[in-house]
Amino acid sequence: MGYNLSNLLYLITIVTFILALRFLSNPAHARRGNQVGAIGMLLAIVVTWIKTGGTSWWALVLGMAIGGGFGAVAARRVKMTAMPQMVALFNGVGGGAAALISLAELHRILPDPGRPKVDIGLAIVLSGLIGAISFAGSMVAFAKLQELIGGRPITYVGQQFVNAALFLAIAVAGAALVAGVQDEWLLWVLTAGAAVFGVLFVLPIGGADMPVVISLLNAFTGLAVALGGFELESNVLIVSGMLVGASGTLLTLMMGRAMNRSITNVLFGAFGQVSASAAAVAAGDGGGSVRSATAEDIAVMLAYAHKVVFVPGYGLAVAQAQHDVRQLADLLEEKGVEVSYAIHPVAGRMPGHMNVLLAEANVPYPQLKEMDEANPEFARTDVAVVVGANDVVNPDARNNQGSPIYGMPILNVDDAQTVVVLKRSMNPGFAGIENPLFYNPKTVMLFGDAKESIVKLAQDVKTL
């Protein structure tokens, strides 16, 4: 394949990636965005395959078969509750691939006389460093989300000192390589040290902050891939990596803003490590009591309401109740009830988790209301139905300066006339703190599995 033709095809690939991001910005076109991006990636693989000639065809075929087969099976079989884990896993694989590219490139370059150029040497070092951090950090995020290890922050005495000393050692090894020390083992040490740093970097971060961490590590992977593009002199890798890095960085900042917390606080604040005193302050509600109700009583509230707002959380994903919520909403709309869905930016375990979940159930996109649009509507809402959400509707974020989540923007469901909370038990949410909303006189609890509760509500609404 000619040089100009291959560059033209790579340019088309870059355009498809940009269009994919554009489509992904709107839930109505997100599926098309995935399809366009997949076509662009396939084109990039085919062009690369042809450019390599016959020497590496078998390796490319084997890699495509293994990677494509695993991706197809995982995408088909993974449950929506496990989607965040899969995103973390795939992101880590990308970072690991970038680190391996840096190792392979240094191995290829070093036998030649003279040290690598400074720009290439710097790209190799940074790609190995950032890629290894992203890989190891993503694996820890996967383990926390999969509950293979505890979701609470794991801290120890001298943690910051150890992390700083390790990063300094990594930086010294990288500087030596860039300066011209031609020892391949230095990059191996750097990559291994970066992987250990990635583990130590994510362990102290609580599970409630995993959406932000996944987004940040995604940005790391994009940057590592872009640096790999400099090593391989591949424009398509440079542009696609920077697109991922830039979008991941913007998303990280937006999610930090949604929680009213700086990224520094997310990464180093050990959020979720709640002390006994802080927990007592957060739980204090003047000795209020919890009111529970039957599905029959709540069905009457819903059927005769003018406006109902569903507030989905991770419990909805766990119960796989999104289709049942949609069916209940359809029944209410048949009775003349206005229905919408209030989406908090960090509800669930990854960015956009609730949007994806409800899109799978074909919920009309105009009914999905972001927090800024939904909050003013609660004052005229008859019933707000909280399905498996906890921390994102906790009034302590607004009212209690002693709460660990004080200052985080929340969905103001307590402004509604009545709040119905579907929940398995009174256990605290992922942030590990109590929720005074459950003791509010406006609130009634419907305990049990969310899917079973929604199905029962739908059956009772039908009979009215």
C-alpha cells in the first residue's frame, strides 16, 4: 500500500473517531457513535495489516482472533451491573499495551550505535510509566468494583512518603534512560515500579470515587497511547490517544465538579474512610423513625399522582430492574401521569452508568433529566421514587457540615410531596454513611429486591 494512500485511510480513521465522540455526547446517538468508532478501528487495523507486509500477518491474525473473540464474548455476556468492571479492565489492557510497546521499541532501538533521540527516549519512558500506572491502577479499580477486595480506602502509616519515594526512584530511572544510559533493564525496573505505584495509588481511594478514578485512568491510557504513537511514528495513534486523553480529562474534571470536590481530594482524601465521630454526626437525625408501606399503598400514590420522578441508582442495576421500571412508567403514563427520570452524574459505578442502563430499556431520551434540569422540578413532583440510590440523594450533603459528603450536589428528592425509597435494607450506601432522607416524615420505604418490588407495583397499578 502506498504511503499517501495509507495516510489518507488513517485520516479517515481519525475522522471516524472524532465523529464517534460527537455522537457519544448525546444518548440518542450513542449507539451510532459506537458503530462509527468500531468501523474506524477496523479500518485502522486493516491498513496496518496491509502495511506490515507478509512477515507479521500471522501475528496480527492471532491477535485479532484473541482480542476480538474476547471482546465479543465479554460484550455479549457481561451484565449491566458488571459494565464498570469491564470498562476498568479494558482500559487497563490499553495502558498495559502502551507499556509493552515502549519495552519493545527500546529493545529494537538499543542494539543500534548511539543512544535514542531525546524525544523518542522521553516518549518511551513516559509511555512505559503512564501505561503501567494505568494498567495496575485499573486492575485495582476492577478488583474493588468486583468486590474482590474491600471498597473502603486501604491506607497505612507513611503512605504518602512511600508513594513519593517510589515515584522519585521511577523518575530517576527514567531520567537516566533519556540521558543516554543504554541499559534495557532500567525500563523494566521503571515499568515494574510504575505498576506498583499504580496499585498504591488506587488502593487508598474509596469505592464511591471509582467513577472518577476510572475516568482519570482512561485519560492516562489515552496519553500513554499517544506517546506510543510518537515512538512508532503513527499519526492515527497520536490523534486517537489524545482524543481519549482529552475527553477523559474533561470528564474527570466534570465529575469532580459534580461532587463539589477537587481531583486532589478525590485522589488523596481517602473518601469513604469514615471515622466513628464523623459517622455519628452524619447519622444523627434527632431520633427519627423509618416508615414503611406496602406495594398496594404506594401503587395508589403513583396511579393518582400528577407527576412522578424515578431516581435510579446502583441498586437498580444490581436488580436488573430497568425494563420493569419502564413498564411501570408506561402504565402510569396510560393513566395520565407525567413521568421523568432524574440522573445524577455519579450515580452508579461509572460515568453515564444510569443513562446506559435506561437506554437499554428504551426509555425515551427526553424523559432523562440531568441534575440541573431535574432539581427545579421536584418541588412540583407528587412522588419521587428512589430505586436503589443512596448517597446522591442524601440531604446531609446540603445540611450537615460534619458529613463526609457535605457540599456534594445532590438530587433534591426531599423537595417532592412524597418520597418512596425502594431498598433492600437500611445498610448505608457505597460512601459508608447514613442517609437522613430515610427518616424524613415525607419518606416511605418499600423494602425488598428492586425488581420484585417494581413488578408488584406494576401489578397493583394495573388493577386500579
